[in-house]
Amino acid sequence: MGERQTADSKRQTANGKRQTADSKRQTANGKRQTANGKRQTADGRRQTANGRRQTANGRRQTADGKRQTANGRRQTADSKRQTANGKRQTAIHLCTQQRTLNFELNRMDIQKTIVQQDEWASLKEYTAARIALGRTGTAEPLQSLLAFRMAHANARDAVYAVLDQPMLLHELQILQQAVFTLNTQAASRGEYLQYPDRGRRLHANAAAQLNDFNSTGYDICLVLADGLSATAINNHAIPVLKLLLPLFESARLSVAPVCMVQGGRVAIGDECGYLLKAKLVAVLIGERPGLSSPDSLGVYLTWHPAPGLTDESRNCISNIRPEGLNYQTAAEKIFFLINESLRLQLSGVALKDNAGGVIEG
């Protein structure tokens, strides 16, 4: 009897353990189901968030599309406005041309009746001087008055022009000429105009530069000075030198390095030639501008140059420019006078231009 009770008790204990194990398994299954539920909930939330993002992206794309459509419409409208503006400008230009043409025709008709021609008008083809201008009543015709003012402005501009040193240096390098770039004692253009003597002497640094060169002597010293019209040097000096230098070479005349002087007057050549020990100096300089010649080039020749010489010691060839004394004729005159000066050892009033014809090259 006691053994059966013990066996029953063990069975009950085993059943209790099994129930306990089943309960634990159920509890674990519940926890797994709870975790799965939480994961499903999280996945659902993620899907919801992704859906919202996709919706937002779709709305942005829709908005971008609307903006692009609006921009396209604006561009189309701008293009139409530009086309319309172009047509209006074309119409305005055509109207302006027509009005200008009408004005010119009217002006010509008015001039025919108002401007009284001068009886010497046929002589104008022989000179650039202001002759036979005609008149309008008791006044000068407007066209000639405006031309006078333009010529006066060109002359004033020439006085204040400066040497185009980069261009001149480049051209002289092509001609295989050494160059000294020098300044005078005139520190500014205003000082140059107010105090002429300061343009006749080199600045101390420039004089020292020539002294330090220790020249052994030359036949000719060439000086390019702005004078009262640097425009003349910029326009005409190189064409003249291109004709002169081969003549010097054919005559076996030695030429010193070219002196390019800013703020120089004619007498600056005396000091340059003296310091470089040249027998003769040729100063190419811009002449005082005239109302018909703002770029006239002059060349001054001096035998045995030295500071202190005066104008009677020089020979001058002036008005060198295409509208005046042309380059070829000027080069021939300069070469003739230089040869004569070197032969006779003099210059100035004692040296005459007796060249008969053209110098043969």
C-alpha cells in the first residue's frame, strides 16, 4: 500500500513538472508572439513612414514640374517680349534713318540756298589751309566752324601726348638699334611747358647714364624727343629711320645708341651728342602743332654738339609727314645735309641745302 502511494506521489510530481515545463513553454511562446507583434508593429510604422516619404517626394516632384512649366511659360513670354522689342527697335532704327536722311537732304537744300560759296573755292584742292570757307550771311558756315574746333582739339591733344615707348622700343629693336630711355629736368608736362629751359637739359640720372657708357666716339647721334607733339614721333619717326639707317650704313657712318627723351626740346640733342662724343647730332622732334598739322615732325642737325649752342648752329628740316614733306624726300635731305656737315665740319647758317636732285640709293 505504501509503495503505491509513493508511486502516485512521483507521478503527481512528474505531472507537476510537465505542467510547469508546459507553462514555461507557453510563456516563452507568448513572449515570442509579443516580440513578433512588436516587430510587425515596427515594420508597419516603417512602411507608413516610407509611404509618407514617397507621398512627400511625389508632391515635391509635382511642385517641381509645376515650377518648370511656369518657368517655361515665363521664358516663352520673355522670348516673345524680346522679339517684340527687336521689331520695335528695328522700326525705330528705320524711322531714325529716314529722319536722318530727310534731315541731310533738307540740310543740303538749306546749304545750297544759305551757304554762299567763295569765288576762290577752286584753290582749296591745292592746300589744307582754311581758305575760301564761304559764309552764311555774315557768319562762318557751321561745318567749317566745327572742323576748326576739331582741329584745335587735336592740336591741344598733341601737346599733351606722350611717347609710345613700348612701340618705339620694339621698332628700334627690329632695326637693331640700341636705345637709351632718358628724361629731362622737367618733372611734369606742365613744368615742361612753363619752364622751357628744363626741357633743354638732361636729368642728373640720365646724364650719368650716358657718362657711364664711356663712349669712344661716333659719327652720328640720333635723338627722338617728344617736343610739343609726341604724336609726330609716334607716327613718323620710325618710317624716317627705316629710310635713313640704310643710307648711313652704305656711307659707313657709325651711329650711337638712339636717345629716346621724354620732355625734351631741340637743345637736348646738344647734351646727348656731347656725352656720347658724336661728331653730329640729329634730333627728331615733334613740332608745335598747327590747326592743319598736329603731327608734324622736325629734324634738327648740329655739328660738334655741346651744351650752350643756339639756333643759328642748327639746320632744320620741318613738316615731315605724308601731307607735307614725304618720308623719302625728307630722308634724302637729311642724308645730304649730314654728309655736307661732316665734310665741311660745320652746320647752321653756314650750311646750305644745295642738293639738286634725288639721291641715288
